[in-house]
Amino acid sequence: MTPNEDGSSGHVIHWTRDRQSFKNAIIAVVFAGMYLEGLIFISLQRRFGRDEAIKIDRKSYEDRLQKLGIARF
């Protein structure tokens, strides 16, 4: 990132042909999602047992978090 040419506040993000910043951001999002999936499944397993956790794991995030008592939707 570099300062704006006209001296105003803020920064300009340089365009790169290989889009490496975008690729790194997508990789971070994917790994965060994988981590969250694993963490929720382990928590479900500890609380409800393996068989029940597998049934609950196929539901939406909202349903899984409600079962764990984390969120109310």
C-alpha cells in the first residue's frame, strides 16, 4: 500500500497481476472455516457423543451453535 498521490488521507492498494494478496486472503478464509468446522464438531462430540454429533453436524451453523448454547437466532 502506498499513500495517495494527491496527499489526501488513505492508501492505494497496488494491482498485482498474480493477485497474490487476494489468493492469500482466500486461503486465510478457507482455513478459518475449516478450523471452525473442526472446533464445532469436537465440541458437539464431547457434549453429545459421536453418533448424535454426526446428526447435528449436518445441520446449519445456526442449529449447531444453538445446540451448543453459544447463540440464539
